[in-house]
Amino acid sequence: WEHKCSDQWGYSWCQEKTMACPITCADDEQDCWITPYGADGFPDWSASYNQTCHPID
């Protein structure tokens, strides 16, 4: 029910599989956090956010 995550500084930890591990964006990218929505069209605050990397331009 857990998986191991790590970051760019060499730290690692375990967390629930329902939450994705954070990703590290390149120097020319920015973090973007996408709010998950339910079938009813409202934000699903109980779900984990989706992190993606996008160009800084």
C-alpha cells in the first residue's frame, strides 16, 4: 500500500500509493499542479493533485 519516493536532493520516503511521488522539473521548466475533478464537475479535494512539468515560456 506504500511506495518509495525520492527527490533531487537525495532524500527518500515512503507514502501511500494513492499519492504520486513528486517529479523534478528541468531548469527550463515549471511545476504545474492540476486539480482533479469528479464526475459531478466539482473539484475532488480528497484526490491527490497531478504534478506535471511545462516549459517556462
